[in-house]
Amino acid sequence: MHNKTNPRAIALQAICSVVLNKRSLSDVEFPLDAPDLPFAKSLIYGTLRFYHHLNDIVTPRIHNPLEKKNLDLHCLLLLGAYQLLHSTTPTHAAINETVAVADIIDKSWAKGFINAILRGVDREREKILASEHFSHPTWLNKKLKQDHLDHYQNILRENNKQAPMTLRVHPSITREDYQVQLTNVGINSKPCPTAKQALILNDAINVSQLPGFSEGSCYVQDASAQLAAQILAPESGELILDACCAPGGKTTHLAELCTDAHIVAIDSDRSRLTRVKENIERFQLKNITVKQGDAHDKAWWDGQLFDKILLDAPCSATGVIRRHPDIKLLRKPRDITQLSEIQASILDNLWGCLKPGGALLYATCSVLKSENEKQIVLFLKRTNDAKHEVIDLDWGMGEVGKQQLPSREFDGFYYAKLIKTN
């Protein structure tokens, strides 16, 4: 592909990577020198967010199926349809600039075909937008309806919105003072009542604009995720395990809340541990030991029992789809079964590392009951020395643990606090 700085060409490459090659969006490398990279990313996220709806609109309009080598044109049509239906791009630019990408990908012969289909979509724009389409895969629609009958449509709508940018203000600065610092540089925010260090920005910005960011003034972290350290409440002298710790947001939060507690942070992914170390360095924290280790086994463990354990378990990430719209395309029903088995195995393994009287906080960014409430109910049934402790927070719902569904202020998240009785 030529012209590596054209925003629509950049967007097309990323969309093809997810749709055709089934690669995660987090694995896509972007040309950082591209002047319109934020615009390109808005096109990528938007097209993937509404992929299922756009696909239903575009596919019937292609009368002769495209050859495999030309499936990038299908993705290009999705990109054009997204701009026409869901973006503020003027109609003429949405069509003409998308058609022009055919030249960039050496498929000039397809310009008339792309132009005709996009003009057809534009003609029917009002009719298309008049009927609500939640734009999720059928299996996930069914699962969400099954698990959250009264709320599932709202979950689907929230998943199609842009997530808020939320900061965790370092405890050395009062939240009020930092809010003033932000206002002084033209950044508006509001405090989140539930998460004590959280400021929710009115608009997403580049972190380089945040006062003191490189010196550790704050960390970008959703308000739901900020509750982990708050619920676990580290105390002086405690030995705390953060299992599956990458990229280190909750690790650094635990460490900064109590510098006299010692945090052991493990993750099985060596490359992701680099991110953890970078975050520890930026905050200049001295009370964290980082180890490469698998939470399924105890090969990394020195045998010393932990006072508290945070298990941020591998999960379907169905509570953060608005941040990772590629989940809708990449997740499959069988993944949920496999993830539930992995979560159960890790829970059983780590329980053996916890002191009698100690607490384990189980966390996921999922909204599916099989990974959350049902997982904990099954664990309590098979574990004689475990009891459930109610989390006293004005957040989430449920009898066993607390389930937060995606909302304007919070990502979808689940917490359950378990106490070892003897």
C-alpha cells in the first residue's frame, strides 16, 4: 500500500487487519508521523464499532461476490458507509476521499463500483438511520439478553459510544488541586463520587497535555478499575499479590495508596511486563517486586503467604467493548467457556497462596455471569474455607459480588471479595 500518511488508507489497513486477518487492534502498528492519525483512529474505531450494521447495509449492495484478493474493497465500503451514516464528515468528502483510496491500493478499476455503492447508501441514509440497529454479533446479543434482560439494550447502546477518558490523580496531590491545574490549561473535568481519586474529562486529550504527567501526577484509568485498590485497601506491613498485573495500573495504585505495603506483581507475558516497569518508574515506586510468572501455577512463588491478593482475571472484556470494538469481531462463544475454565483454575491455584484471614479480590472487565457471579458461586461451593464479603460501595448490583454495567461514567466491571476463614 502506497501513501502511508493518508488517514483513510491508514484506517483501511487497520480495519482489514481486524476483519480479514482476525488480528487484535492493539497489535496494529500505526505510522506515528502521519499528521491525521487521530482522524484515522476515529475512522477505525467507528467502522469497527458499527461493523455489524454496516456489513448488513453494504453486503446486499454487492451483486457479484468479491474475490478473496479484493476483500479489502469490502472493508473500504464499510469505511465509506461509516462516514456517511455515523460521522460528521461532509457527504462529498466521505464519498470522494474514500473512492480515492482505490488509487492508493492500486485498484483504480474499482472506483466506479465504490462510488455507486456509497451513493446508494447516501440516498437511503434517512431510512437506514430510522431503524435502530445495535450492531453486535448475534451470539453476544443473545447472551447479554439472557444475563441482563432488563438492561441489555442499554448495554448495547453504551458499547457503541465513545468511552470517557478518566484520570487517577496521585494521592500526593488533592483531586481538587489537580482539577484546578487542569482548568488552568483549558481541560474541563468532574470528580467521580465513588472512585476517590478519579477525574472524568469532558473530552479525551493527548496525555502530553496533562500537567505533570511524565512526573507521575496522574494515570489514565477508568473509574471502575480504580476501585480495585480502594476495595482491597492496602495497609502498612502487608504483603500483597497482584496476579495478571500488566499493564500495571492497579499495581501502581496499590503501591501508592500505602508505600509501607509490599506488592508482588506477576504476569506471564514478558513484553507486557515492560509496560508495568515503565509505569513503576514514572511513579518512582520502591515497594513493588515484578516477576514473570503464571497465575495457573506456583513456580514463581517463594512460599510466603499473602495478606491480600488481587486477581484481575483474564476475561472476555465484554465490559470494555466501547474501548476495544474489535472484541465484537474477534470474540467467539467458545472463548467464554475456555476463559471460565482458566478463571476457575487460577482462583483455585492462588487461594493456596493466601493467609488464613486474608482477602482475595476477584475482578474482571466482563459483564457475563459465567465469568463473574456464577464463577464465584461455584468457587464458594467447592472451597470450604472461603466466604463472600459484601462490598460496601454505591456501585454495581448483584447478590454475590458487584456487577457494574457500562455507563456514562463507568466501564462494565465485576468485583467479588473473598475471605479465607482458616
